[in-house]
Amino acid sequence: MAGAILTQQFQSLVKAANRILVTSHISPDPDAVCSVLLMGRTLQANFPDKQIQMVLEENTSQDLSFLGGYSEIKFAPVFEAASDFKPDLVVIVDGNSLARVSRNKTDELSKLIHEHLKSKVAVIDHHPDDGSFQGDIYINEGKSSTAQQIYELCFEQLDFQKPEGYAKTALLGILRDTSRFKYDNPDYKNTFRIVSQLIEAGASIEQLEFRLNRFTKDELVVLAHLLENATDNGKGYTYSFIDDQFAKDWQSDVKPDMDLKAGCDIFTNQYLRNLDNNFWGFVVYPELLSEPISYSASFRSVSGGVDVSQIAAKLGGGGHKQAAGAKNIRAESILDAIATIEKTISLLGLIK
């Protein structure tokens, strides 16, 4: 449970603000989207006289439009949105700094918030603390998901009124970030207690899983490409990649960027740790929206194995011990990007 002082400080920041912007990290996963919705709609329900804006710079690779309030999320560059909205308070969820919420103009965004607008900044997260927090309040108890952290903060500690659709939104965030309870969780008693409450409130694990576990043909084409490129390098881990020509053809055929990312997510979450005798590895792919060209990488490992967050951190990213990622990896080609990652792994002493 978040300390009473932090809880009171967060409540004071909210009460003192007239315009509150809620946002999360780029390439948002379901927990990020659910956390934005859960926080944003809870504030709307409890402070109807305040202006609450939910902003994400990018969309998720999965269709979450069935969640209550999803249509209220503004998908736009965070710098431009903040410049127009001029928030008194910025609430960052599922990330720990302004640098995580925007792909471009991160320096300008920081100056706008901290120096020009002098906005207060509150962070609510569950990832390991990397020391990059800059703001007024930081709430992070290492919960299963940020959705769980927000649920405990808002509904159990602050006794806020629950908005319509909260149960489905909170449950989805927990389900996706635990990979349907696949990972070891020291806080499992609280997690399952809350999940029980959400199910009793009408949310359904089965319905959410069936809704999200749908695949387009294009996503399966990406999956096939990654399976074909899957490589056991003989050093204890597996890697795969989207090659540059595949990405160029994808763009020239005007195929959805989100389907390429979704196909990578399918391979990363369902296959990467399960190939032959390897229990960890990475997937790397071109960032289609980036100029000049750069690459993203996703890392996965099994519980008790390699701490892949170390690798992601060295590459400018972050995450959990068993699931992490990095973006904006500068390289001349996909092979150069792989070489950069493998060099980082070697320098960390993580290979056999």
C-alpha cells in the first residue's frame, strides 16, 4: 500500500490543479492504455469541474476501442497537446519520466512542463526504478501492473468513485502485463484479491482474452517471417528480426504499421522463450515511423533467468527482469542493430 504521505500528496496535487493531462509511454502496451483510461476517467468522475485530458503519442498494436472512454483519448504528439492544453498537473502512468512519453521533442517537452508552464508532475508506475524520475511525486510499489497500482491508490486508499467500465479496464491491464498470470508475482495475494473483485463487478477474463487473441493475416505473415529468421546463436539465447527489405516492402504495400508491431509482439510473447533449449532472447525490427532509420528491440526471459532489463537499460530503454525493450537504436542496417545488441550482451557478461 502506498504510504499515507504519498497518497495525501497525490490527492493534494489533484485538488490544486484545474487542468490535468494524463499520459503514458510511446508504443503503449495494453497496461499503458488501460492505466491512462483508469486514471483519466476516475479523475473525470470524481472532479467533474476540472479539465482532464488523456493523451498518447502513439496507438497500441491491439484494438482496445471496446474499452469505456477509449474514444476520449487524444492521439497526438504530447508536446503539441501540452502546449495547447497548458496543464497544471501532468500524471505519467506506466512510465517514470517525460522522456518516455514522446518520441520527438523530448527536450522541448521537458522545458515546457518544468520551466515554462511550471506544471506539477506525478508518476505512477510499476517498473523497476532506474533513477530517471523528475517530478513532484513518485508512486511505485512494484505491483503486477500499473493498472493494479492505480486501482489500489484510487479506490482502496483514496476511496474515489469508480467510473463506468472500470472493472474491464483494470482487469485487462492486469491480464496483459502478467501475461495472464504467467510470471512469478510476490504480491500475488493482492493481485488475485483485486482480480476477484473485478470479476465480481462483471469483468470476464474469458471474454477479454477471446477479444484480444484475434490475428489478422498480415500479423501472421510477420510471425512467419520471424520464425524463418529465428536464430540460435549457440551462446544460450535466441534472436529474430524483421529485415530491412521486408520492412521496405511492407511500407510500399501500404500495410498497417500496427500489424507489423503486433506480429512482433506475438512472436516475442509466445515463442521467443520457448525455442529449443534457450530460455531468453530478443527480437529487433525497424521503426517504420522513424527518420533517420532506427530500430526497436524487445527482450524476454524466464523467471529466475537472465535479467534482460540490464540490456534494455544499456540501450536507452527499460522494463522488467523478464520483459524489457529499447527504442531508437541507431544503426545502418538490421544486421548492424543486431551486432550492437549482441555487443551489449557480451559487455554485460550475459553469454555462455
